[in-house]
Amino acid sequence: MFCFSKDKLTQDEVKGKYAGAFGPYAENENKFDISLCQAPCREPLCCVASSLCLCPAAIYMRHKALNHVNPGSGWGDYKCCQGYFGGCCCLHPGEMGESTCPVPCMCLESFCCIGPAVSATSNVIRERYHLGLDEDDVRLIRCSNCLFYFSFIVTCIAMCTECEGDDYFASIVNCISDGVFLSVAGCMTAQVNHEIGLRDNVASPERQAMSR
């Protein structure tokens, strides 16, 4: 990831669905308390647990984030990817029965679209506190895009040729891509969990003072 530029996203880079969801926050000066690269050291247990059990962690963290923003709301504010990522064909966020069956819908989201699911939870907190993109976020977007296209191209080449070496190489590239994805998703989950805990601790004295 450190091989990629940390400069701000260009106009072309924010046109895609993934980068487009983060693009509106690119100019915000406030940042998460810890970066993605700091998450493994600051929240090691959360990072490891999230990477190994990513789908259940995504479900738990979405519920935690939604109730942090709107305490006591349960799953009332849930919709697929929270509307940050657009739908396709007849599948559109907010129009797929989320209001009547939020938990089953969230389970399907986490198992079928785990990348957008983790990113959407991050954006819930990012939007609530107007948090911008740090250097790790920018590198992540560029690294993810590069790995995706490289893996896609290599897999297509392997399918069109009969050489076994191409198949092995494609498998290795796909394993690397999956490993990077799981690691980054775990770090992003830990980053959000840390931020929620930090904000809750800061808000607690204020709530006690107001109740008096």
C-alpha cells in the first residue's frame, strides 16, 4: 500500500462507486483518531477478530454505529449500505424490505457485499463527525483499485490460455488480493470501533452534567 501516492484524490478517481462514496469527505480536515495503519497496534484484538470473522463483525459494528449516531434506534435507521453505494437493476438501497426485515437484509449485505458493508459503516461515523481522508485512506483506495484490476486481468488471461503456470500465478495474485482485503477490512472495523469508544467516553461527562 505504501507504494501508492498519498496525494489527494483526482476527479477521475472519485468517479467509481468505492472512491465516490469517500470523495465528499476528501477535503475535511478532521480525521479518525487512529489511521488504518495504526489500528493493528492500537486495537489488535478487534483487528484480528474482525479479519477472521469479518461478516459477523460487520453486522455487529453496523448496529453499534447506527445506535451511536442515534441512541436507542436499534435497526430502525438501517438500509442496504446506508445508501452510500448505489444499487443496480431492481436492487436499490431503502427499497429492498430493510424496514420490515432489517436483520436478514444486513446478514445478506455482509455475506454478499462485505466490502461496501464495512465501508458504509465507516462512512456513518465519518459523516457524523465530518471526518476526512488521511493518507492511509487515499493509499487504500488506489491500492484496492490496482489490485482489483490486476487480479481481473490475470484471471482473464489464465482462463484464455492452457498454460498451468498462468493458473498458478492467477491463484497467487487472488490470494494476495484477498489477504490485503481482509487485513484492510479488519483495520477499518477496528478504526471505527476505536472512534466510537473515544466519542462515547468524551460525551459521557457531558451527558452526566446535563442530567444534573
